[in-house]
Amino acid sequence: MKVCISCGMPMNAKEDHAMGDERKPFCKFCSKPDGTMQSYEEKLENMTKFIQSKQGLDEAAAREIAKKTMLSLPAWR
């Protein structure tokens, strides 16, 4: 099983990869419409919103969790 280098999501199926391309090391949620990976700022914003929606945290707390999570991933070290 591959894991997205940008957000850590497991990529079990071809459809999980950016544009369905299993050669891309990042997932469909971390890609831009042209198939390139989102920038750090874009990913931080999106991950912050995701954490807020799933955990009900305020923006500052969610952003801190997103930053810590991202620092543990290959794309953002």
C-alpha cells in the first residue's frame, strides 16, 4: 500500500492517486486540476478546513494540527 507524501492518506486503488496515475506519489485530494501537487500553503489551508470539519476545532487549533501532521510527511520535511 502506498501513502500520499503530502497528506498521509492510504492509496489502495488507482483512483486514489492524482489523476488515477499510480506513478504520482500523492493522492487525488492533494493534486491540482492539472495533476501537479498543491503547494504547502494550499495543502495547509485544505487540511486545516478538513480537520475543522471532522473534529470541530477552531481554525487556530486545526491549523496547528495540520502543520504538525504535514511536518511528519515526506513532501514537507
